[in-house]
Amino acid sequence: MNTIRHHLDDATLLSYSSGSLTNAMALVVACHLSVCADCRRKAGEMELLGGEMLERLQPADLSDSALQNLLDALDEEQPPEPTTDAPALPPADVPAPLWAYIDKPLDELAWKSLAPGFAYVDLPCQGTGASKLLRIAPGKSVLPHTHTGNELTMILRGSYVDDVGRFAKGDIADLDDAIEHQPLVDSPESCICLVATDGPLRFTSLLGRIVQPLTGF
Amino acid sequence: MEKANESGDSVNRVVPLPSSRTCDDTDWSQLLARMAETGDRALFVQIFRHYGPLLKSYMLRLGVLDSVVEELVQESMLTIWRKAKTFNPERAEAGAWIYTLARNKAIDWMRKQKYPTYSLEGHEEEPQEGETEPGELHLIRHKMKTALNELPPEQAQVIYMSYYEGRAHSEIAAKLGIPLGSVKARIRLASAKLRNFWEGEQ
Ligand SMILES: [Zn+2]
């Protein structure tokens, strides 16, 4: 098992635990949590914080019939159907939370070419922001760029290096507008990452940054 | 950097976190586990009476409509009943468990899509190194009560806006008129302070 070196920011984790992340960003967080015990521990603590926050609320009265309705519903409860087979496990390079969004192993997805060496797959996340899978060929590099909001990347396969360090399978790049970087894929295989942004138009600019140097030739 | 607002001036009045309401000594984790074991409806009613009105209050704050909130509370309560068998008091704490379940229920309804979660049904893992040890959760939960009261107002404020209003960093930044980086800095400081409190002190 490889060691995870780059983790989620506390601010991102708290936003996830409080339910204030977009689904696109939350997907990346959940994927990292599914493989990282350190971050999972922190997320657990922030859910304890959620429990304490819940406890401090001023209770809102429920209607008089609420309890009776609930007890009636219990009477209707059927014992759960015995499930014969366990849910199919995802391939080793697909974190479990991502498996609900794609129906095939990574290599069998309908990758859309963006430019030579660059391909992507859209993921159907509701709400603002977007999430995609990006595949970048070995030796390819993205132009130096900053970010206009929050951007989360999780490496699923391969690796890249940038000004911050080296990012390999399981690692998270949790970036905001304070960071400028120029990722270069340094693995012999293509680098596949799950990327999410929290603004409506940000992916356009992300893809633009990738394509720009190529169309400039 | 953001001195103008740091002293809690008049531009953005800081809403204090509500204090702990009553001294409630009920061990909800034990009670929930006992309910799962025995199927005792009286225990379920006890959980309902305590958590039902809290869940309603929480969901309304997050933005669930008045017309559906009771239905979602009811669904949450039924889920608690059904899933109680998977609740392990050695590895989970009832308040956090119920909070998470209600959070997901509210978000799933509001966004018409499941909030991505990391603990998937049917994939119960063995505890790994680095994860919280049995019983430790309950200690942290206990310390949390005091720790929360120790947060400076501007840190309590971002916690409040995250948990009670479901606001993203960018929304908090816009509402408070401070840079995105400052919102994140405040949340990091608050997290570090809380963690320090329950890891450092006895
Ligand atoms: Zn991590």
C-alpha cells in the first residue's frame, strides 16, 4: 500500500462535514476519505462537532401526530430482504464513492479528447461547480496557473510533480487562489485524476489552460 | 489583513454559538445500541422525543422547506431504526451518527442527488491504524462541549455559518466581506484550537 503524502485541508474537511461543500467537491473529499485513515479520523471529529452543534439548537416542535405516524410506519416495516450477493467491489484504482458515478473501469470509459495527450470524462454532479476525470499522458505539462476559487484534485493513477511536490495515487491537491503551479506528469503511465471546482465557470478556464499551449503551436 | 472586522465591529454582528442547553446525562450511544439489540420501541420513542425536534430545527436552518421538513424528520427516524444494528458504540457516537444521517437526508432532498459519503454500506472496514480508538470518540465529544465555548467570536462565526447555514467558503467570504483565504484561515484556526483542546488537555 502506498503512502499518502498530501491530505485534505482542515477548512475543506469542515466544509464537507457541515454539508456545505458542493457535490462535485464532496465527491473528491469522499474518495480521499475512503482511502485515508488520517483524514477519516479528522472527518470523524468534525462530525462529532456536528453532533454537538445539533444538540445546541433550539428544538422545533413537531406536529402532534408525528409520533403516532412514526409508530404506525414501524408497524408496516418489513424485515429487510436478505441480500444474496454483496455489492460489486470497484476496481482497485476506483475509490468506492466514485464507483456510483461511473459504470465501468477507468480504461473503458468514453474519454473525450481535448488535445493530444489530454482527455476527460464529465461526471454528473448536481449544483454549482463541476467534477471531471482528467487523463494526461506521460511527459505532458499544464501551463503555470493560479486558481480563481477552490480546486480539489485526487490522483487515481500515475503521478505528477509541481512546485508543491510530487503527487501520486491517493494524494490530494487542495488548492486555492493563493497557489501557482505547473503540474508535469512524471509517471511512465498516463496520470488520471479526479478534479472538482466549486465555481460554475471555472472548468472552462481549467480546460482552456490545458489546451492553450497546444493550440498556440 | 482584515483588522477592520476582527474586533467584532458593527459591520457584521457576530452571532454567538448557542450554549449547551440542559445538562443531559443520557448516554445516547448506549441507548441506541440497546434499542438495536432489543427492538424496544420505548427506547425509540425516547430517541424520537429528544432528536426529532432537533432534526426539524436543523433541517429548517439548512433550507429544507416547511412543507416537507416533518416528512424528512420521519424518514430520518425510520432510517435510525433500520440502521441501528450497524451502529457500533465502540466506533461511533450517537449524536454524530444521527447528525450525519440527518445532514445527508436534508442535502439529498435539497439537491436531488446523494451527498457523496465515504462509509459505504456493505463495505464495513476493520479499524485501521490512525483511526480513533474505542471510547475515545465519547471523550472527545464530552470535551467538545467546553472546547466550543472557548472559540473566539470570529472563529465561532464561521463554524456557525458552516453547520447551521450550510454556507460554502465563498458564500461566507461574500457575506462577511472578507477574502476567501481569510475564511479558510479562520476555519483552520478553529479546527486547530478544538483539536488542541481535546488532544492536549485532560
Ligand atoms: Zn488524507
